[in-house]
Amino acid sequence: MEEAPRCIAAVEEAVKPAVVAAAGVAGALAVHDGLYSTAVVSATAAAVILAREGAFERAVEYVKKAAEAAYEAAREVFEKAKVMLQRLYELFVEAVARVLDYVKAHWFIIAAAAAELIAWAVAQQLDFTLWMDHVAMLASLIFGGVKFRRERPAGRSTINEEVLATKRGASVLPLIGVEVTYQFTNEDLVNLIRSAISKGDVQMLVKEVIRLHGNKNIDVTTIATLIEYVYRELHTDIVARSLNELRTGRTSVNLDQIRGIYKRLDELEKSLYTFVRALRSQPVGLYPGNFELKWFDKIAKAPLQHLINYGSATMADKLIAFVKGLKYGSAWARVVVNALAQGKLLEVVEKPLPAIDIKPYKPKATDLAGRLASIYEGFAKAGADRVAITMTGKGYRGGKTRRHVNSRVHRGHHHKSAKNFRGRSP
């Protein structure tokens, strides 16, 4: 069964960095052999089959067997890498859930939490992530239960994945549409950052930052300024504008704008990563360790309850993890966005992660704004050129009022329209 190796590969990919760091290549090979042992593969395959049949409690039992067999097969390596059995439970549950359709994945996750195989907080985070992926992939079906006949763009043989290579749910648009007040933005620094990044000249940025600070330490306000700069560059009111336009009857969005956001996000991540690495080698006063990069990748992807494990994270870790985490709508990215909205950015930059008392920003996946974002991101992934939505009827649904939706999606170089689709917003 092809899903079992896929599940195991996902688990292996998740533990590999910690294993290699702690036990080297030999340790990674031992873990690989253990994960692909007959006991693990057969138990994982059984879990997938049972979950698809709706036997969720039994599927959870087999996931437990798979994780325990994997752990016992390479116990010494896992202990050395500080990968606990509980972590393997979580990884196997997630891996199996991701090969199921969303409805079955939801009940499988609930069953795993009810059996105390994973914590309820972990279950909620995983379920939310899978729901957002589900919304983005089926955006055309979710908005009002509408149906959409997919047409390949004229002149294109494949769906465009050049920009959207990473699987991202409907996460970025709601996060970068929040209204914030910029507190630490140094206009001189912002202008030179924008100029240096647009030219791809990170060394110029390093020199100018050092010049601006003179002999002073590069302190927390510098990192705060960089975070605000990232948000300012990405901030868009596309969804809010669409909602306002819909009140007058029609909205239309060029999806190149959405792809441009993702492209800009990738550019910012690469540029700021290079900047931080370059700054470490300069003879300038730095607070000890502030620009070391240790945990940014893990923080960018970690669920909320795991952030406390990275108490030694540096300011540079927090900066890069924020930019990277925006791609996934991660817990850390949502914490930083909420801090920006509340005027508490200094707290997230200055304090250790376990001491930060700011809840993540939570965009609502069920409201109209969330659904619009899902449609736009879903169609942008599929290579569509434009989405036009026209409201007709007596009014959009609010309480007992309903509004019918007629939407046309233009694709291809000649903007040929797909079949009209109709439905009701739930």
C-alpha cells in the first residue's frame, strides 16, 4: 500500500534534523531502518485502511503500535536526539491524517485525542491546519457549496507551481490583512532595507546598518523594525476591499497579486536570512548570541504548545521564523501578528518564548472573509488569472437572510471564462 511509505517518509523527514545533529549519519540510517521495518510498515498500512473504513479507534491502536515499534527499533538514537515516544505518536497521527480526506482525518484526530495518544491542543492545531488545506484545495466548492468546472489555462500544459511550490493553506491573506500600528519603524532604516533588498545587495545593507548604529549595539528595536518592515511590505487589503465591493454587488481580483505576495515573501525570507548571517561576521557591537541562528526552522513550523521548548531562541531566530512561518500560518507567525496588532511587538522580540503571554491571532475559517481568502489562494494555486464574484438576490446570508452567488473565474492567456457556478453561502 503506497500510503504507508508516504506516511513513514513524512515521519522520517520530521525527525531527521534532530537525529543527524545528535547521532550523525549513522544515527539517521538506524532510524531509517527502524521506520521501514516490517512491523512499522504493516501497522501504518493497517491504520490507514482502518481509518478509511471509519474504524477510527482501531486505526489509532495501529498508529500506536507503529510509533512504538519505530521507537523500540532505534531507542538509543531517539533518546540521544531527545525525540520522545510522545513526539512519534504525534508525527504518526499527523502522517496518517494527511493521507485521508478531511472528514475522515477530522474524526481520526478526535479518536487519537480521545484515546490520549495526543494532547487535545495538538489535535486542535492539526485539525485546524488540515481544515485550512482542505478549504484552499476545494475553494470553489466551499464558497456557497458551488460547483466549478475546471478548465486548463489556454497555452499552459500544467498547473503553475513555480511560485506556490510549498503546500500552503488559506493562511497568508488573513494574516497579512490585519490592521496594525507601526511603533519602531525607523524610516532611514526601512528605506535602506528596501533599497538593498530590491538590488539584492545584502552587504550594502549590513554596512548601512552598522553605519546607522555607529558604535552602539544593534538592539531589540532593530529586530522590531525588521519585523515591521516585513509586515509593511506584505500587508494587503485585498480581502477587505473585496468585502466592501461585494456590498455594491461585484468584486474582481487579479490573482497575480496573490502570487506576487508569495513571491515577495520568499524573497524577504532569503534576503533577511542572508543579512543575519552576514551581520554575524561583522566587527560591530552585538548583544551576545542575538544574531545566532539555532531554532528558526523549528519555531516556524512548531504548534503553539511546543514553542516553550525553544527558550534559547535568539532575536534572529524569531525574525526569520516569523517570515518563514507566514507561509504556513504557523503559531509563531500568528503570535507575532497579534503582537503587532496589540502594540506589543517588543515583548515577543525581547522575552524568551516561554515567557511570552500573547495568544496567536486566529483568523476565522468560517466567516465570509476567510472563505474569500480561501477562494483566492486556491485559484491562485491552480494557475487562474482572475476571480470575479457577483452577488445577486436579496442579500448575503446573515442570520436567516440568504444571498445567491454567481461567480466567474477567468483563466489562461485569453481570459477564457470557466462555466458559471451558482450556490448559497452557508
